[in-house]
Amino acid sequence: MVSLLPSRRIERSVTAISERDTKAAAGRPLWLSKEIHWDLLRLSVPTVISTLAVPLLGIVDTAVLGRLPDVEQLAGAAAGGVILSVVLQMFFFLRMGTTALVAQRWGAGDRRGATLVLFQSMTIAVVFSAALILLRRPVSVIGFALVGATPEVTALGDAYFKIRVLEAPFYLMTLALTAFMRGQGDALVPMYIVIGVNIVNIVGDLLLVPGTWGIPSFGVVGAAWASVIAQGSGWVAAVLIGWRRVRDYWDRSWLRRWRQLPWQRFFAVQTHLFVRTLVLVLTFAAVTSLVARLESATLLAAHAILMQLWQLVSHGVDGFAFATETMVGMWLGRGDQLRARASGTAALVWGLGIGTLFGAAYLLFVDGVAAFFTHNEDVIAVVVSLGWAVALSQPVNAAAYVFDGILIGATDTLYLRNAMLLSTAVFAGIIAAGWLTAGLSLPLIWWALLVFMAMRAVTLGLRFHSGRWVDMAERAAAS
């Protein structure tokens, strides 16, 4: 099955585990195979650590800048960081599509084809990052207009954003390289790269922000450059490690004849995922905007706490979703539909288990959890009143995330795009109907958000149950 071993040993590991699975599966469902669950854990645990480590760049910037006497610098970095984060989230499609396509090629034993996918992904990363750098001024103007910060905060945030946007080429190319590694079944090296990036960022912040060892204080500008340097170091590490894996399959003529390369399937998959990701980002941006319209500091604070609880579990379940992308892609590449289904089912069991466990904990201990975040009684009361929504959403979210991973691994991306559009339309319909009849409220927003996630889980779950995602993967591979 899927292995975290170096590339030359993956094929032997897949064959050996396949034989053990076949013998062990007699008389019981294949998804109960311990090898499947073990591989899920080997792929998901490092991914969870990587996912939890990603926000640390912004957290470290905040912690170091928060010790400066000028609070506007912290506010500027926070505003600029939010804008950059939203923009970069739109490019997550590159990671998903690359992982799935590489996993299918790698599972089929097509090393050259998998390397070609990496070349295509790197090309797109360079093009998009160059466009983002060229458009950084209008992006900054639009972003800060939407944020609505004071002139002082906007000026500092604009300086922070325009420096940090220079990390886009490093970030996107590293995203493509680590997605290639995950497609090979290696989640450890991407984790090490993320940890290394955060260590460099911490050191850079401590040196450049307050000023130390004779280095002057650069404030918010220093924090931005520390992040750029950190991402650059991650890119260097990813390139050095990645080159060792692809040098035997890399074709230098690809640079010369890039127009003649088979782009159709690559662009189809990535375009569908881009639209899906864009709609998802805009939906959550709409949620933030709707809450802001309530013009209540208490409701804003309560919503922020609820979203922290919502997102906490997603990091854990996302690890299983990412692992499923790799496992499903590899098994479909080998033409083994049974193990592709079994991998998806096993991941679903893990996801639902984690979601249900945390949902029950939220339901039982919501008072204490709310008090951990704030001592304001009014905010606690709002959080407690909507605790049921966060609790109920956890298993629903888990199912949506895992089904996402299954269909991404199968490159059933057109259906994923359409399911996201339908779910967002239902979300918008609920908001519009509730707003017109009873007025906008925080419970209405959370009801709509819960239904949105339920729609995602149901539409994707029906697709998984139908088995048509397997047919789509086989047709795409044959085309």
C-alpha cells in the first residue's frame, strides 16, 4: 500500500502490503485491514502537525510585535496578514490537484508522468506568484478598503503586505513540491520543511523586529522580511530534496516545448479545484462580513470563539482527508477499486470518530470552554447559546472533509466544483430568506453555515456511495 519510504522502495512496499491485505481480508471487510489504518495514520499524523504549524508564522509575528510599544504595528501586521492569508488560500487548489495527479501516476508506476505533473505545477506556481507580485498594489488597496482600518494601521499594514507578498513564489513552489512528495506517499519531509520554516521565522522575528545583537529594530517591516526569508529557506530545502527524487525522470526538453505538453487534464483538474476553493473562501468571507454587519462587539467576540472551536477539529480531520487523497489516488492508479474504496471508508470512520468525540465534548463542556477564552459574561452567554451548532457541526464537517479527500484523490473535480456551488447557493438562500423574514442574526448565520456543511457532506457522500467517482477516475486516466 502507500508507504512513506523513499521513492525507489515504494513500489515494493505497495506490492507486499497488497498481498498481506488480500490474505487478511478473507471473511471481513477490507476497510478493517490494519495495514490500511496504519498507513492512514502514517500519512495523517505528520500532516496534522504540518497543518497546525502553518499558522505559527502569523502567531509568532503577532507575539513579537505585541511587545513593541506601538500597537499600530501589531494591528498593521494583523491586517496585512489576513489579506495575504485570504489570497494564498485561493491557491490551495494547486496542492490538492498536484497530490491527486501525482498519486495516480505514481501508483500506476509512471514516474516520468508524475514528474511531468510536478513540472506543470511548478510552472503554474511561478506564473501565479509573478502575477500576484505585479498586482500587489491593487490587491493591497482593495484588501485594506474591505478591512476598513485607520490610515496609520493601513500604512503599516500596506508595507507589511507588500514585503510579505514577495514570499509568494517560494510559498507556491514549495506547495507544489510538497504536494508531489505527498503524492509519493511521503508526509514526513513536508512536515520537516514546515517545522524548519517556522524555526527560521522565529529566529528572524527575534532578530529583526525588536532589534538585538547590534541589529536595529525594523518593527513590522522586520517581521515581514523574517517571513519571506523563512519561506525562502523552505523552498531551498524542498528543491534540494525534490531534485534528488526526480532527476532520473526529469526531461529538460519540457522547458523548450512546454506548449506541446499534455495540459488538458492538468488544467481541467486544477480549474475545477480553483473554482471550488474560490467559492469556499468567498463563502467564509461572506460569513465574516455578515457577522460584522451585526455591529455588536459581543456578537463579534462570540463568533470569533465559536470559529476557533470550529476550526480546531478541522486540523485533525484534514490530516485524514489529505492522507485519503494520496491513498485513493495511488490505488486507483494501480487499478484497485476495492482498496481505494476501503481507504476512503477507513478514513471516514476515523473522521467521524474524531468529529463525534469533539462534538460531544463541546456539548458537555461548552461553559468551561467559553470561559477559557473570555471572562465577559455576555460573550460567554452567546457562545453557550450557540454551542450546539459547533457541537453538531463536528461530525458533519468531518464527513465533508473526508469525502472531499476521496473525490480529490479520484480527480472527480467537476463534481466537487458543482457540489460546492450548490452548497453555497443553499447557504445564500437560507441567509436571504432569514434576513428578509426575521432579520439578520448570529443564530441565522450559524444555521446557514451548518446547513452549508451538511449539503457538502450529503452531496459528496452520495457520490461516494454511487461509485461513479471511480468511473470518472478511470476515464480521466485513459484520456
